[in-house]
Amino acid sequence: PSITLKQQCLKGKVVLITGASSGLGKACCFAFHKYGCKVILCSRTLEELEKVKLELDEKFIPKPVEKKPSIVFQLDVTDIDHVGNTIRKITAVCDSKIDILINNAGLDQRGSALASNLDVYRRIFDVNLFGQITVTKAVLPYMVAQRSGHIVGIGSVQSKISVPFRTAYSASKHASQGFYDALRPEVHEHNIHVTTVNPGYIKTNISMNALNGDGSVYGKLDGNQKNGMEADFVAEEIVNSVVKKENDVMIAPFLHKIAVWIRFLSPNLYFWIMRKRAGL
Ligand SMILES: NC(=O)C1=CN([C@@H]2O[C@H](COP(=O)(O)OP(=O)(O)OC[C@H]3O[C@@H](n4cnc5c(N)ncnc54)[C@H](OP(=O)(O)O)[C@@H]3O)[C@@H](O)[C@H]2O)C=CC1
Ligand SMILES: CCCCCCCCCCCCCCCC(=O)OCC(=O)COP(=O)(O)O
């Protein structure tokens, strides 16, 4: 879509972004802000969100887009009792309006199933699956009332194919894909659109924050992320997918797309490739 079309579609829209303090979420804040959206930044660390807000407020936005002030809210997506309350507070300052929800907060994993505590599985599912479900369910009634809305679920190539040493992460991403695919037709009658976005490796701190099998933080920047796509590029693709009302997009290198096809057309070949990968 052209810049003009993006400005027309997005100006004045209220966009709630989870995991807005860093990486892809932060890049999405800039991408939507640039087209005239009012951005609601959410994550657990208020201090980091305030820094992003300051950068947004200082950002030059070329005319004719009218700059909308962004707002920050502390939101732990795993704090189920708190999510509803926070969404109520957010809507109170946005005329009960949330046009676009970017369910982006996520947590990754490093480690074999054998060496991973059950608690690690719970923590990863709490963020990547139940966190996304909880926020979606809290936002949905407002979208139904306004008879419009767009929910974007940030998944991964691992929403489509599983890779070794990511049993929790791959499973959580597959599960969230299942949630959105079932939700999409349900909310269609309310004029609510659901887009699942499945990126390949992105240059962010996701590996730094990933959990080891014992629950400790991995704390290293992996090569795949170091050489991954720029977060700004992926964020712009997310904007495009919203404007084009896509159902399901994969933002990934050709090889990753081929891998998804191989998993579908010739599962045993895919499992053989993954066995080789596990041996690396
Ligand atoms: N980087 C990559 O290679 C890829 C990433 N993705 C997906 O992109 C999304 C963003 O990840 P990315 O930016 O890379 O990683 P980062 O680790 O940089 O960002 C993760 C974000 O999630 C937030 N977050 C984590 N836990 C919670 C929680 N309990 N409640 C609220 N917010 C939380 C963090 O904020 P805070 O700590 O302030 O709460 C942070 O802003 C994830 O869903 C990830 O799965 C998909 C494919 C590839
Ligand atoms: C005849 C041609 C054969 C071609 C076979 C190609 C097989 C290549 C395997 C590709 C595996 C891709 C895995 C991609 C995973 C991914 O992009 O995940 C991103 C994330 O969500 C985070 O990654 P992390 O590794 O940090 O969990």
C-alpha cells in the first residue's frame, strides 16, 4: 500500500501494543505513530516505556499527518486479574475506543525438553498463549461495541513448524495460531478482523531474555537474531498487513517458507531435516 493509503487508513486510530518496551513492539510503536495513530504502549517496565514515549513525542512526523500523543500503561499480560482493569483504565482515556490490538509480548526458550522444568513451560505459555488470550478477551467487548476492530497476533515461523530445543516456545506459538484461526470467523460478524503475523528471525533481544531449562535467563545474543531482519522492516510489514486486512502472513526468508511447505507436503522429510538440526 502507498504511504497515502496507509495515512488514510490509520490516522486517528487507537493502537494498543503489548511488549512495547523493546524489539518488535517498540518498532511497531514508531511504525503506527508515523501514520497518525494514537499508540498505547504496554509492558511490565514503565521506565522503558517512558523512554519509548519520549522518543515518539520527539519524533518529527511529516504533514499532513496529525501527531497523536502516545500513552504508557504498565501491563503484565500474565497477571490475569489485572489485565481487565488495565484495559478498562485505557479505554477510559481513549473514549472507550481500541481500534487495533497488537498482541506482541513474547518469551523465548533455550534448552531440551529433558532438561526443562515444567515451570518453564508454564511461564512461556502464560506469556505467549494465555497472555495473548487474556488481552484479546479484555479488548474484544470494546471492539464489539464499536462494531469494528483489528486484532494482530504476533506469532513466529515457529507457529507453523517446530524446531528442536524450543518445545515450549514452538508449542505456545502453534497454540496461539490455533486460537486466532478459531477466533477469526467468530468475530467476523462484528466487523473485527484477525491477522496472524509469523516472522522469521528479527534483530532483537529475544534470545537475551529467553529462559533456560532451569528457569534462569539465557542472557546471550544469538547469531540468528544478530543476523536477523531489522525490527523496523518487520513493523512496516505489520502495518501493511493491517491496511491490507491480511488473514495470515509470514515475514521470513524463502528457505523458511520452503520449510513450512516441506512440513506440510512431506512431514518425514521435515522431521529428518530437524533431526540433523538437533545434532548440530
Ligand atoms: N526476535 C525474533 O527473532 C522473533 C520474535 N518474534 C516474536 O516477536 C514478539 C516480540 O519479541 P521481540 O521483540 O523479539 O523480543 P524482546 O524480548 O525484545 O521483547 C519482548 C517484549 O515482551 C514484553 N514482555 C515479556 N513478558 C511480558 C509480560 N509478562 N507482560 C507484558 N509484556 C511482556 C517485554 O517487555 P517488559 O520486559 O518490559 O515487560 C518486551 O517488550 C514475540 O511475540 C516473539 O515471539 C517472532 C519471530 C522472531
Ligand atoms: C530442498 C530444500 C530443503 C530446504 C530445507 C530448509 C530447512 C530449513 C529449516 C528452517 C528452520 C527455520 C526455523 C525458523 C525459526 C524462526 O524463525 O523462529 C523465530 C523465532 O520466533 C525465534 O527464534 P529462536 O531461535 O530465538 O527461538
